[in-house]
Amino acid sequence: MSSTSVPLGVSLMLAYIALYVAIYAAVTTQKAGATWLAAELAGVACSFVHGVVCTIVASLLLYDRWQSVVNRDLHLTAWIEKDLAYAPNTRKEDWLMQFSCAYFLVDSVHLAVYGRKSKWETRILLAHHFATTAYEVTSWMYGSGAAGVLMLMAIGEITSPLQNIWVAARALVRRDSLAAMSLRKFGQSVYFVITPVYSFLFVLNRCFVGPPAVYFFVLGLVNKHARTKTQVPTWCMVLWLLCSFGGTAGGFWWAIRLKMGEKRRELEMNKEL
């Protein structure tokens, strides 16, 4: 943990707060009293930036590691065990984890204040943010395991930009958003166009791509810890396992909920206008 880590983390958090406040102020200036919509769109904007940056940077950093594996001619499980499980973190990886932690802290405050329509969904999201932050902070503390975070991050965030557009469209349509009718109709059109694409990609990613990747990662995590002495204590390894399994289970839960609720949400969208 470098001496500049904490100031960097605080700076990143302040950048998210500045973006949140700017979007919130822009919406409330245009429509007085639309505080709920302003908060929702501000949260979506922060999530969009976080998702795009994390997906691109995590994928590029993983590609760099994969290139080194190709040169060494290691097979997949050996690469996961050697380079993903407990490999030393690079400065770029540490930066990305701090960038991600800053977002989760800001969004946790947003969720605690405004929440979702469903209290259960709010609790699930807060639990996700807590678990992810715990994983990233412990990896940062021990200077190891960030490559595993990158893999989970690339899988988890790749559909976030689409999800953010989907959430923003739903927010615009709601009557209590106080948005103009033209904006609400535009939100409904975007919602109906993007829902099938988002649903398909999310289910594909969280139910068919993510679980095998997490399985091989967990296998490497356990095997490496059992065979050799690592600088990461057992309790931390168990925490990483729980976070990995929890993230996969949460993805399944959201995918099922997404598909099962399509017709209900479609009816709700039509009733709102």
C-alpha cells in the first residue's frame, strides 16, 4: 500500500461526488421539485462511468497478462493459478481497484438515502457493494489478487452501460419523475427497444459465461493456497471465495428476476403514460 494510495482514493471519490452533484443540479434546475429523478439520473451517470472504465481497463489489463501466458505457453488453469489467484498487483490494477471502491462508497450513500422501489433490492445492492469493496480493499492491503478482481470486474461490469440506459429510461417514464410527457414517451421507447437486448446479454453473461470463469478462478485460488504458502491469510482467501460465489449467485438471481418480470414491467410502463 503506497503512501499516495489514500489521497488518490479520496480524489477519485470526490470526482464521483462532483459528477453526481453536477447531474443532480442540472436536472433540478430544469425541473424544480424533481429531486427523485435528479438523484436517480445522477446515480446512473456515476454507474455508467464506472462500468465503462472498469470494463475497458480491466479487459486490457487481463489481456496484458494473457499475452505473457501465451509467451510462456501455460494452459488456462495454470495461468489462473499462477497469474490470477495471488499474483502481485501492478500500479494500474491498484488504481482501478481504488477507482471502483470510490464509486461503490458514493453509490452506497446514494442507495442508503434514496434506495430502490423494492427494499429487498436495495439491501441486495448494498450487500453487493460491501462485498465488492471488501474484496478490493483486502487485495489492495495485501498487494496481491487484483488480477482476480479484474476478471470478476470485466464479467460483472460489461453489461452495466446497457443496464444504466435501461434504468434511466424506466426512471423517466414514472409519473413521480415529474418529467415532461415528451421525455416520458421517449423513455418508454428506449425502454422497449433496449429491454430484449439487455435481457439477452445479461442472462448470457451471468448464467453461461460468468459461472465457468468463476469456477476455474476459485479452483486456482484454493489449489494455490493449499500447495504453497502465500502472503494472503486463510481468512482473506475465504472472503474472496465467498465474494466470488456471492457475485455469481447474485447474477443468477438478477437474471431470473429480469426475465420473469419482463411482462409485468411492460404493463407497468404502459400504465404510467
